[in-house]
Amino acid sequence: MSQEIVYGYKEKVYLNITNKCPCACTFCIRSKKEAIGNADSLWLEHQPSFEEVKNAIDIYPLKGVSEIIFCGYGEPTNSLDVLIKTAEYIRSHLGIKTRVNTNGLGNLINDRSIAKELCESVDAVSISLNCSNKEDYYKIVRPKFGIESFDAMLDFARECKEYTDNVTLTVVDVIGEEEIKRCRAIAEHLGIPLRVRKYDNSSEK
């Protein structure tokens, strides 16, 4: 199971700690492939415990790795306790930086604000903005929480900015230049950098 939890892709190391996700994004790679990178399959047999994640990390070759990223075939904040314990273990025992790639709906998933504890545990937070308005967001991301999910995601980004300078909003380049401009305006209004990711059918979140 270790290869399903920890995997490498484009010289980076990722942690796949859950397959649960409240969204069904139209562009999501998990609807097209069993896995990416060096994993045989990113579909987990069950939700791994912290001990299982720790054991998978301990046997994975991490020499020269500068960052470990929580990003797999699920939304990492769906397994928040494991995420936080794992990030703290990596920080205290391995001295490697951590980042979480998230859809930004962790407050809705956990029914409370999680920004403070998350930002204190990881070194960087990357939030998928995806598009510039709630109507398109609802059509593309298809969140189970409804059309107000867009505003919840932006609120989460604002909260994260209170606790860390290392928060980023992201979009994929397929949305087009005009939409990217609108997303950049939102990011600038929030005082958060925007990163435009290139879509190549195997893009990380």
C-alpha cells in the first residue's frame, strides 16, 4: 500500500492520504487514470491511519527531497487529523517542507474553521480557485455543498492568509486569458499570489 500513499511525480513527492472528495471537477485526472507518476494505483483500499502513512513515508526514498506535498486522489482535508499529524511528523523528524494542495472547502468538510491548525502544521497552502465566479465554479467543480462553495473557498483563503504568508491561489491555463485576468484580480484583491498551472492531462492540483 506504500506506493499508493506516497508517490513521485516530476521529481516531487506526494502524499495520497484519502480518496474522499466533496467535488467532482470536470477536469479531474482521477476520472481518467488509475494513477500518475510512479504509483501503480492511487485508489486506496481504505482510509489510511497516521501509522500507515508514517510507515509509507519511512520506507520511501527521500534523499534530496526538499518538499512533500499532500495531493492525491482525494481532498487532503477530508483526513485532517492524519494530515496534521503527518505534517508535524515530517517537520520534527525529517526536516522537509510540506505543502497541502486543497480545494479550499476544508471548513465545510469539517464543519468548523480549520485554517489556523492547518497553516500552523504545514509550510505552504495551495488553494484551487479554478474560476472567477460562483456560477461557473459550481458547474466546473460540482461541489456537494452547493453554489455557495465558491464564497466558502474564498473565505478559507482569507483565513489562511491570516496565519501564513505561504498561501497561493491556483488556476489551470485552459480557462483562457480573460478568465485568468479575472482570477488574478480576485487574487490581488485578497492579497494572495495567483499561480497559473499548465494542464497536460496529468497536472497536479
